[in-house]
Amino acid sequence: MLPIKCRNFSRLVLIFMNVLFLVLGGLLVMIGGYMISSPDLNEFTSYSISAAIIASGFLIVLVAALGCCGAHWESKAFLCPYATLVTVSIMSQLALAGYMLQLHKSLIKLSALDYNMQHEALTQEDVTILKSLHGVFKHAYLGCAPEFNLAASISSGTMVVKCLSKDTAYNWFADFVSDRCNISSSDLLPSSPFQKCAGEAIVEKDTILTEKALFCACETRLVTWMDKQSEMIGVVVAAIGGFEIALVFLSCYLMCTQRRRHRGYQEIRMPLKMQHNAHPYNTMTNPYQGNPYSLGVSGGERQLPLVKP
């Protein structure tokens, strides 16, 4: 009786967890959609990561639907592909979470450095990530062709910038620079950390800041912002992956303890009383005492049937 109760409880838990799984899949789709709709986040995290998160969300929704059907009907036709797809989803999501958390680890180290970036303290992986960020930043800089008001930027503490490019796809870069970059009068002093990072040619004209100098002005806040985004994505994806592991164990338990004919037609077997068939043919193979068709001859005389078989 206890195994049956345990099995029923596991089935209900699996149904509940798959309903919750549907919500988590929708959450991943929303996160991926937010990353694509946010041009700065999509640019710096790569479109492939956004697409991978959305694909994982849709896969989770499909898997959760299979899990609900399999748990309700206790059918291996649903539970087997369900367990397989969840296993594939676990491996892909843990790989994505590992990448994002490793990126988070490197960005923490980068955010602790000054304008000089102290490249001697960085590993090869850290330098690769920094170069990747610099490459994306440079691409956005060229697409925007920003114009600066340095006097207003220094006095307000916020970069005053607008894009001159005809390509409106990079207009977001002006707001991005205003929110995450800053430059002060002390940065323009000789031998300042900013000067060491940007080099001698900081300003080409009164309204044009070189790409390298702008990256130095944005570097600290950019790395900190990227660090927060990567940590959030990595933690959410890793938590969903751990949740999926519990679903695999529950589905395997239901498959291994599946009972036959649990649903639908069940054969009913009842004990039947032996009955005598009075046909004369039966008296030859299985004589029955008191058979009304027997001749009633006593002794050792043979009893003959009334009807020839």
C-alpha cells in the first residue's frame, strides 16, 4: 500500500513541477526577448546567446507539456521522450550557465582594475574577454560616429553625446555612453590614469573623442554592467538546470514502477463452477456418474451412448 501512495504522490509532484516548469520556460523566453529588444545588451552579449536562451525556453515549454501528459497518464510513450529531452536540456543549460559564470568571474577581476587595466595581472582568458568587449565597443562607435560636448560633459559629470551616423540602428550608443561613461577635468591632467590608458591623442577635435579614449572612459562601468548581466543570466539558467535534474529522477521513478493496465480496460477474472455438458459424446471420453443418457447397466458392462457421435 505504501509503494502505491508513494507512486501517486510522485506523480502529483511531477505534474506540479512541470506546471512550474512551464512558467520557467516562459521566463527564459522573456529573458531572451528582453536581451534582443535591448540593443546594448544584445550587442555586448552576442545575438547567439540571446537566441540560445530563447531556444532553451521553447524546449522547456515542450518538455513540460510532455511531462504533464506522461505523469497524468503514466505512459512511457510520453515519459521516455520527456526524460531524454530534459537530459539534453540539462546539458545545454549547464554549459551555458558555466560559460556565463566563467565570464562573470573574469569580469569581476577586470572591474577591480584601474584605467591602466594592469594587463600583467590578467590571464589569457581575461585578455581575450577584454579584447572582445573592446571589439564590440569599437564596432558600435564606428556605427554611431558620436559627437561630444566635452565642456558640458566635464561640468555635468555625464557624457553629452549624440550620433551623427545615418544608420539609426546605432542611435542607442549615445544613450549607452551617457549612462555608463564619464570623464572629469582631473582625467585630462598629465600622467593621470585616464591619460595613460587613452594615450596622447585623446581629442581629435573639440567635439570628437577618440574611440580608445572613450573606451577608457567607459571601461569600468561597462565591465561592471556586463558583470551583473552575466551573473543574473548564469544563476537563472543554472537554477533551472538543477530543477530539471529532479524532474528526470521523478520521471524515471514513474517509468520503473509503472503498473500494467493502470488505465483503460482491465480484465476481470472470477472463479467458475465446473459444469457438465450432457452431450452423449462426453460419456465416451469422460463418463459422468448419474448421466441420464447412460443405459444404466450395472456391473462391468459397457455403457453406450444413445446417439452415435
